[in-house]
Amino acid sequence: MAVQLAHRGRSLLSELAKCATPTAARFLHRHPTEMTLLEMLGSTNLRRSTPEDYRILREIVKSFERYSGVGNDIQLTLPERSANELIMIEKKREYEKGIMDPSKFAPGHHIFQVLHTVKQSPLFQVLRKMPKGAALKTHDTSMCSSRAVIEMTYRENLWVCTTHKGCRVVEFRFAKEKPKDLRHEDGEWQPMEKLRELRGEENLRKYLRVRLSMYPLASFTTNALAWRHMMGIFNLLDGLLQYAPLWGDYYYNALKEFYADGVQYLEVRSVLPELYCLDGSRLPKRETVQIYMDSLKRFKQEHPGFIDSKLIYAPIRHVQPEVVGQYVKECTELNKEFPNFVVGFDLVGQEDKGHPLSKFAEELLKLPEHINFYFHAGQTNWYGSHVDQNLLDAIVLGTKRISHGYTITKHPILMRLAKYLNIALEVCPVSNQVLQLGSDYRSHPAATLIAENVPMVVSSGNPGFWRAAPLSHDFYMAFLGIAPMTADLKFLKRTAKNSIRYSSLKDEGKAEAMEKWKKEWDKWVAKIVAEKDQALEDKK
Ligand SMILES: [Zn+2]
């Protein structure tokens, strides 16, 4: 026995061994002011350990690591354990292939380069069918696939404005007659059918598929350019989707696509535009909300397994404080009229531009307490800048969740506060890569959130613009690229459950939602087990 350990005798080792049980590890994790493992280890001289001491200590420290990450509070059922075996075989297969040849590891690449390979991966196939609970971060006009949006350009009375002699589409508008106003210098309005005829239907579809996505941009462009390109897509979609009869159909289709991807509950951040009619007149914002609610009612009637959807009013942040004051008033009014649907407030748009949250604090604090904040914050790479400080302001202003929070791991105090105040981070891996915050999923900061067990959910942001599945690609990258190799079904289950736990649903709503999700989850697990058994049977 080494001198130093011997000095405290065997009692130190046995004390540490006691701490290594899951309960003790969790206890220490929740009570960081208690005698911690670090302090215990600090009181001894590790260089004087015997090989036996070393082995025991190694096991103890390892078990602390194992029990501290996301998902380790979950106990798997027997069928889940069986399904987990298969999931881990597939995960390890991709990992091992990657270790042998890193160029074959999908999370090491830009999503645009591996989108199709990922779709064929057996692990992705399993995750695609997984009941994921909720998608808590989506934006009103970037939820649907471009295929669905292109179908919408076949609607009656659609005009299209083009420049460069008909080569570049710059605006859409529904109208009985040719629009008279021109926002583009050499712009020219023509009926959509005519453009389709001129350019050929297939050619135009291909062209629109590119225009309505971030492709072919790849990792070599800057964050600012990626943002500019993305805002260009939003602007192009305005004239098409803000047509009142189409707005509800777009949302209905989004619910359909998300539901098919294993999402049973959706929170949409909307700028709530004043929609227009065929005669050019505009409807008040409350009509936009009413259209959402009518489509949701129809969707829920037709899809009883779907849980619900809520709306977070999220207007553009690049304004003066008095405008934010106006937004707050609008949100309060809308919440009064639609208390079960308009449930939160946020500000959207590129954080690096415009004012920080602190500038709006006075106005924001006028929002009635029962309407929650769900702020975008820390979606930047400028550590220590005023933009980076939005994280601090979001927390101090009482946000319930943080969208992205990409820089939070650089602020340990804020990270601890998020954990202590139970503020969940909405992690959107694919969005962060496409908008140039990071290139390799293995270096995504959420790995630290996972290791530290900070509340988090996986979400997607604007999947329609990157041709990704509504949520499955984000889950795949988070599970394979960000979480540790050992993260298994427990991680997936905790993440799915978190999405309901940190939703804006009230407690009884959460209980009901959890039940609906669990029903699907159990079915999914049973199916994996049955397929596994069948495969074993076939091998005999
Ligand atoms: Zn966003």
C-alpha cells in the first residue's frame, strides 16, 4: 500500500467505492457543494499508488463519468435492452468503419456531401422511425420539403417576377391580374404557367429546388454569406406562402411531414405576417393565428396519434426598442384571444446583426409572466462579444429554453445556471453546420452539455432548406457524431422524453403527451425486437 493512501488507510478506497454507486454518483452530481470526488482525490498523492490502488481508482472515476451523462438515469426494460443491442451493433459498425477510414464517417463531413449516404445507413433507418416526441424549434416557412413547396407553385392565379431575361426568379404573387409594382430593376411579371412553358417543366422544377435550398453552398463559405443566402430563401417564399389560402396548407403539410418523421408535437416560431388575399388586401395578424388553429384542428382530427402544436410569436430582432414594445403588446393581445395556442415570445434573425437582448430588456419585461420567453441566444462564434452576451440576458430575463446556445459551453457559470434553473438548450446540429458555426459534428459544443447532463433537446431549425428530414438527420448526427460512442438507447429515450418535458405544455398536458409518445415508443421497440428475432430465425 502506498504511503499516502496508507496514511488514510483502506478507508479512503472504501469511501470512494461507496461513492461509485449510481445513486451516490447522482447525489454528488446534484450537490456539487458536497464532498466531491475531486476533493477526495486531491487529498491523496496519486503518484504513490500501488497498481491495485490505481485499478480501483480508475474504476471509480470511470463510473463517475459513466453515470453523469445524459440518459444515465434511464432504466431500460427487457424489450428495450434487446432493441438496444441491435441499435448499438449498427452504431458501432459506423464508428469502426470511421476509425478505420475517417473519410467514411458521416459526422465528419458536411451534411450536403453525405445526405444520401446517411439516408441509406441502417442506423439512420432505425432512427427515422423512432418516436422522437417533440420538435421544439421550427420556423414558420422553412419546415416543409422543397418538393412540397414546388407543388404549391401549381396553384391558380400565381404570378412570378423574373430578372435576367426570365432566368432568375425573384418574387411570387397571387393575383387576378398582372401585378403593376416592380421591386427589381429589370423585373418582369408573367403567369407561372407561362414561365413553366418557356423554361420546360422539369427544368423549372430543378431550378426551384436549388433556389429554395442552401445547396450548393458548402463549408467553405462564411457564416455571414450563409445567413444572407438563407434570408434570400425566406424572402423569395414570402409572396408564395403569405397568400392566405396557402398559409394553412403549408402548415398542415409541415405537420404531416414532421409526423411521418416520428414527431408528435411541434412548437412553431412564427413572425406572424399579415397574410394577403387575391385582391391584394391584408388580413390582421389574428387571422394568421386563426388559420393556424383551423389547420391544426383538421390535422388532429385526421391523425389521432398526434399530440398538439403551439405557437411562439417570434418577430424579427433587427428593430428599435419601441418596436419590440409593440411586439410585446401584440403578443399579449394574441395570447388573450388564443391562450392555449400563442404561448411564448422570441426574437429571430441573425444575432450577429442588430441589437443585443439587453437593449430590449425594459420592453421585454412588460410581457405578462404567464407568457414564456423562448429566446434564441448564443448562435455565434464571437466569444465575449455583445452578441455572445445574449445568453446571459436570456437567462437573467427568465427564458424557459434557449434556442441554439452554441457558445454556452464557453460560459461555465451560465451552463451551471441553465442546469440549476432547468432551462433546456435546443440543440440543432445540422443548422449549426450549414450556418458555418462548426464543420465536424465531433467538435460540436453539445458534447459538453451531454457529458455535464445539462437539459437539452434535439431540434432542427430550417430542415426544408437543407433537404434534410424534419428531425431524423439531427438525431443521427447528435447520436453518432456528438454523443459519446457509448451513448445508447438510454440517451435517445431521455432526449425524446426531454422534448415533452421542456415543451410549453401544462403539467396535465405533458402527462397525456408522454402517454401518447410512450405508446408509439413501445411499438417501435417491439418492432425492432421482432425484426431482430426474425433475422436470427432466418440465419438458422
Ligand atoms: Zn432559429
